[in-house]
Amino acid sequence: MSPSRPDLPEASAQPYSRSRPLPPYRGIVAVDAKDFTGYPAIEHGAISQAIPRLLQTSFERAGIAEVWAERRFPDSTGDGYVFGFDPAKMPFVIHPWLSTLQDVLTEFHLHSTGAVRIRLRVSLHIGPLPDAGQEYDGNGTPRNDTHRLLDSRPVKAMLAASSANITQVAAILSDRCYQDAVVSGYTGRHPDHFLQVPATVEGKQFDQAAWLYVPAPSGNLYDRRILGDRVVEDHESGNTQRAEDSRRAAGRAAAPQVQYRADRGNINRGTVYGGQSVQNVETGGDYIGGDYVGGNKAGTVHGNQGDTVHGDKHEGRR
């Protein structure tokens, strides 16, 4: 009698060898906490537990509690969470859920002063995935692409370049998700709310068109320069001060330049010690050929601020 042994898994048919039904289409949502590995290890467990609770609260407040209650193949990734859902609900997941998630995280930060901050990247996709209630359901190319989108450079740069006081959520949608749910008009957000980007992942053969959406923008998020490598590299190396200095410099460069003018007089933009005199050289009519200013124009004004005129100003015009 041969010893008992576990049954081997059934061999799957080779691809392209015969036709078979597509797996059911599922919407896929994946989230990932920014800077998770930057927190002390003792806090990782608390963050991992908080993320599903925050997601549940946000779905309930957005009026689509059933998306969470009926989620398919849910899985915690430690610093994030992923699950499938009925793709018919995708327009509602894009809006109002992403905006509601932004509000829930903002409220969480207000009530957890001194605790960790949880800012989330979110990726959304649609595609056929096995979903028969088995242990390994949900695996397939659409699931892989969802995670690639979540790790892509544009969405990382978008969250890194924004203000931690304002922007808590940055989302990236696959082109299929955008075309099916947004361009079609089913989502309560105009296509102009979304920014097309090339989604690439360092070290991975992945390059797809995707769409960024930020419910609460801050800073220069829609400056396409932030989508380059510089912002992400500054953030990953911890050199966030250089990124902040760059943003401030860009703001100063964009400020309008103010010019000051005082015909036949002085403009004091500082402190003046001593008297000031202006000698206007008239070249004919009312035109001034040039001014000569005497005295020191730095400091508080002491003495005569007015014009000192020698002679008759109208002598040449009589």
C-alpha cells in the first residue's frame, strides 16, 4: 500500500492553447503609507492597524459602505492595503471617496497630535481577476499593474512635493480606469481635475500612461517639473530642505516685480541720516535730464526730507 501524499495541483492549460471564459472584472484599490519605513519599528504595527480602520470610516462617510463590506480578496501589505470590488462602483470610489479619505486623514491628524502622520498614495485600476472565493484569488496582471502604479515615480513625487499640512492623499488612476469612469462622464469630477503622466517604476519594466488626481492640492503640484527625478530623489535621500528651498525660490520668482518712481523727488525705502537734496537738470519743457541725490539714504530720516531748490525753478520758462 503506497503512503498517502497530498494531491498535486491541477495543471493549468497553456496560454493561447484554447479559449476559456474571462475571469470577472473587478475594480482594484491599493493604498500605501508615505514614509512607513522611516518610522521606528515599534510604530509599524499601529500604522498597519490604523489604515484599514481609516479606509472603513472613509467608505462609510462617502456613502458607499458596501464597497468595504463586500470587498474581495483583501490583503494587508504592512504599509498599505489592497482589495477588489464591483467595478460599477468605480465612479463613486473616484469621487466622493478620494475626497472623503482626504477629510478623514485630516481629521485623524487633528486628533492625534504628536502621533504618527498617515498620508496615503492610492492607485485605482480595473481588470479581469480570478474571484471564486479561493485563497489565491485576485492574482493577475491587473493586480500587478495596480501595485506598479502605486509605486510609480509621478505619484510619489506628487505627495513628496505637497504640504504635509494640507495634502494627505495623492491618487493615480490607470488609463483604463480613467477612460471608463471619468471620460465617460460617470464620475462627478471633470477630466480637467486629472493630470496625465507617464507612470514608470525604477528597476521595473513598467511604463504606462496614467492620471494623477489630488483632492486637496498644495504648493506647486501642477508644475510638471515636480514630476521629474529631482523631487523624488531629494525626498528619498532626506534632503527635503532643498526641495522646500526650491519651491520658495520658485514662488519668489513668480512674484510681480514692483518699480518705484518719483519724478523730481526722492524715494526712501530705508533709513536716511542727514539731509537730502535733489538737483533736477531741466532739458527743456517738463523733461528732466537727471537727478543728483546728496546724503546717505540708509537709516531713519533726520533733517530735511524735501527737495532743496537753489534759484528760481521757472527762470528758464519766463
